[in-house]
Amino acid sequence: MRRLTKLLATTLLLTGLAPLAPASASTPDCTTVAVTAPAGAKIESVDAVSRPEHCEITVTLTHTDDHVKVVVGLPQTGWTGRLQGVGGSAYAAGDTGAPFTQAVKDGYAAVTTDAGVLDGLNTSWALKNGELDRTLLTNFATRSVHEAAVIAKQVVRKHYQRSVSYSYWNGCSTGGRQGYAEAQRFPDDYDGVLANAPAVNWSQFAVATLWPQVVQGNDGHVVGNCVLAAFRKAAIEACDAQDGVTNGIVDRPDRCSYDPRQLIGAKILCEGNEVTVSQADADVMRKIWDGPTDERGRTLWPGLPKGADPVWLAGTIPGFPGPGFPVAALWVQSFLLEQPGFDTSKLTYAQYRDLFRQSVREFDDVIGTSDPDLSAFRRSGGKLITFVGTNDQLIPPGGTLMYRDQVERRMGYVNDFYRLFTAPGVDHCLGGNGPQPTNALGQLVDWVERGKAPSTLSAATADSTRDLCPYPKTSRYVHGDPKTASSYRCV
């Protein structure tokens, strides 16, 4: 039935009979509406507040003794008939800030949820009476984004007196993982999913990104921030030209064979003092780039890409709570060891490898978000777009590329509904000196509603354009102005 409804709507769009324009010329009153609780939940309250540009309805629900807020933003004027789910970051399940506001400004009804947990770097909710709070973990992992979609569609229908025409998910990092969770577990929630730099394979990634600190602790050698930066600069200089143009970007870090031992003996200026790069520095950097290994030296997970800023995972960041990537440290402290405040810098190699295996064994089915079977999402007519930065310094892109390969091995050709794009030189979600997507959500909408599959993603920097290529293709300079997209080809 859903596919028939979408097909009819798309046919009307293509024939020009019913363009997806603002759904109503009148402005509905901003009042509470009756909401039926999703299965297994109970509605505690429904509140409505009139904002300058939208009506905001907050639905609070519970499963046991949790209290989950679902916030729905309804444009006062100009609603397009579309719904946009807004994802979270780190340990925050949602975001009522700029992404939510932008969705409403763009004519979407917007929805986000707090999953009953706290802000992005606070996992004090993980333990209750000394035991893991499975209810809240389930909320954060998968349940709350699904329930938010169910509730939002009800609220929209009651408020506007018509149903959502198309629904889209938009998230990065944790929000990207949530998008994949929706496609894997609840394939009818969203017609289109934009899930960037996704924290999929959470069970592995959330331990793997602690590896740089574990290496330095066990090897008894801490590499200073400026020496880490020097290794990165040297790798970029060595591998920059492999794509045909020198622009300060390593397009394919996996093909960069730069050996950090080449920098041994180099003089580096660190905060006014001259430092000589040592063998110990190079050994640590090599292990960081190689990624975590087991007792026999076999790779457990991809390492940090050459070209990415290693300071975030291996160095010292002012304002961060302790050494190491906070998301990884908090996962180990709160969920694996159940010892908040544990000093993760003291982990031995053996302890680290045990924790890596424990994470996969106990939590992969809960929050791993790594099921390669997307056949139900494909059958539902859903479309999935992801981009990952080759310079992602927080979630090494190798995990996402591996997942995409697993989906293809499981399902065969999948470009008809699932396309992954690599963004050379782009950091986690955004930033860096590479071209960043300029209209990924718009291209997803065109794919869902008009059948226009994106052969590339439009991308730009402040002074250049360069389209992103669908994996496994990469962008290569051919001729002409290197700051113009037409000078590159996907090969």
C-alpha cells in the first residue's frame, strides 16, 4: 500500500498535476492533539507552544520509569507536506537547535527526540542502581527514533488534517547511525535516509577509537600534538598528487604508503622549542595509522586515515574530559566496565583487546547497527545516501566502507537504492579543506520523489567545486582548472 501511495504521488508530480507545494494556505491553531502511544509505550503528556515560525508540540512518553520527549516542529505557513527526522550526536539522541530550526524553515515538519537520555557527553544515565539501564540504552540505540517517526506522523495528520506525503531522515555521526538503524529495523518509517559519517559498527568503532591512547600508554611514549601534526603534514605531502592534482588532500588514504619512519630525525618547532622526531614517535604513529590489532597482529578495525588530524584521538584537546576520544572513553567506562571515571589510559593491550571483544559480544545486537540486510528497506521503496570524509578524524571511514561492501556481498547490486560517496579532504561531518556537499538532502528528495538517482553529489569549498563520486569510484583530475568540478572524472 505504501509503495502504491508513493507511486501515485510521484506520478502526479511528474505529470505536473499536483506539485509538492505548501500544503495549506491557512494557519492551523497551535494546540495539543490526541496521540496514540506506540506499542509498549504510554503517553505521559502532550504540550503545545507557539514559536515565531512554527508550532512546537512536545509528546512525553514512558516505557517503564523513563521519560522520553519527542519534539515536533510544524511550520506556521509553507508546509511542503514533508517530514524531516533530525538526528543527534555523540550520546545525544536528537537536536532541537539549528538543524531542527533549519528543517522547519525549509518547509518540513521536523521531529527529534531526546530518547530520555542527556546531552552529548554525559552517560550518567547508563547505570541505575549499579546495573546497566537497558531501557535507556534501547531508547538511545534504536527505539526512540522509530517512536518519534510514528508519533510525528500522527501529530502532523491531526494538526494539518492531512498525512505526510514524504518523510526523510537527516543525520550525521550518531545521527548517521540512527538513519541506518531506521533503514535496517524500521524500513517503513522514512522514504529517504541521509546518513552521513555514520557511527555504524558502534560496538567496534567505540572501542577502536581509544586505540591511539592505549598504544601510547602501553609503549610508554606520548607523542606531542605538534609532532602528530608533522606526521600528518608529511603524509599529505607524500600522497597528495596521487589523484593528479596537488591540493593538500589525500583522496585515497588507504593507498597512501607513506612510512612515518621517514620523518625520524626531522626537527620540529613545538611552542618555541625545537624537537627531534624519534623512532618511538614513528612507532606510535605507525600503530595509530594501522589501527587496533589482536594478539597475533591481525587487524581488529581500520585505523585513522592518513590525512586526518591525529590530535583528536591521539593528542591532547583543551576542554575534553581526560585523555582520548570522549565517546570511546565513556563507552568503555560506563557500558563495558560499568565503572564511571575509570582511567582508560591505564588499559593494557590485553585488557583493551578483551574489551573490544566484549563490546561486540554484548552490544552488537543492541547498538551495532551493522546488519547488511537492507532488503526490506529496498522493498519499501526507500532510498539511502551517505557521504564520508576521507579526513574523518573521529569515526575512521574504513568502517562505513566495510559495511557498504558487506551490503553488496549480501544483496548484490544496490546502487538502485543505496549510494555511498567519499568526500576527499573533509573532516567528521564537515570541515577540512575538501569539497563538502552543498545539497545532499535536495538530491535525496529528487531521487525519492522524481526517480533522479544522483550520479555524483554536488560539493564545493569556499573557492572551488568538485563533485563527489559514488563508492568505489573516486574523483581524479583530468585537465583544466583544478578548482572546477568539470576538470575531474569519477574513475
